[in-house]
Amino acid sequence: MTTIPAIPFNQKIRIAGLRLAFLALLPPIALCASAWNALSMTMMESAGILAIVAAVLGRFWAILYIGGRKNAVVMQDGPYSICRHPLYLFSTIGAVGFGLMLGSLLLTAMIGTVAFVILSLTAQREEDYLRRTFGRQYDDYAARVPRMLPAPRRFSTPRTVTFDIGTLSRNAADALVFLSLIPLAQILNWLHASGMLGAVLLK
């Protein structure tokens, strides 16, 4: 019987899927404005900024643990002790933050759901490789730790952690992508307020 070699999931597919999803969501994002009053809008915008910053910091936290070791070990410490895919969890939080900055709960739900579904499917494909590579070790880990929804009570970490500088530096580019959502949302809100973009009011 021939054994088919395990091949890691191609991350270019994930990136392409997220880009296509963003393009598909661009019309409602561009054409819909917030129907909330100024105070509520300010509160949502502030919450959105906090979510995006949390996403950036969370991704750096996860990279400290997994950087340079992805697909090489079954990482179970730090953020990986509370969910199996913390990078995708924090990316979803960043997407939700962008929706909140736009001032619409409907857009927030749409953007967050699309990001969560794409990243969940990616996580599932990655786990196919990890199960074939690590077998029982990964099965036991998956039985204990949820995929993306965190279980904070399970948190554990060693006293010292080593990290890869190169991987951490490359993650800075991803951080800039998330941080760029803040001025993007502010520009869109300004265009809506000035009447330069169509304004279908949403809550």
C-alpha cells in the first residue's frame, strides 16, 4: 500500500481567499454608512480600534511561540494552550474591529463571519496535515484544546520561551496590514459624512 506524503496547506490559498472576500464585501462597505448617533458611533469606533490593536498584539504573542516552528512541532504553550489557531483567532478579532469602526453591527457581523469561516476552513486543512504528521500527539492536543474559540482557563506556559527574530520581523508586515484598517475605516466614514459616497444607513 502506497502512503501519500503529507503536504502542508498552501497559505497562498488562504491569502487569495481573504482578498477575494474583501473585494466581494467592498461594495456594501463603501456604500453603507452608520445610522448610529455621534456618541454611539464614537464608542463603536473606539471599540474597533481596541480590537484591531488587540489583534496585532495577539498575533505577535502567538508568533513568539510558534515562529519558525510551524508544522515542525505540536505547539501547546502560551496562546496555543487556549486555542489551536490563535493567529487566526486574532485575525478574526481584527476583522471584527474593522467592522465596528465602520459603525455598523450588520457589517461587523458580515466581515467577522466571512473572516471566521475562511480561517476556520484553513485551520481544518492545516490540521489534516498535522494529524497525518504527528498522529496521536496531535489528536490528544485537539481533543483537549478548542480550534479557534479560546478556553482561557487552559492557559499554561513555561518560564522561558525562545523565539525566531526573522519570523517575528516578517510578522510586522502583517501587523501593518491590520493597522492600515484604522485609517481606511476613518477615510470611509469621512467620505460618507461628506456625502461623497452613497449612504445606505445601517445599524
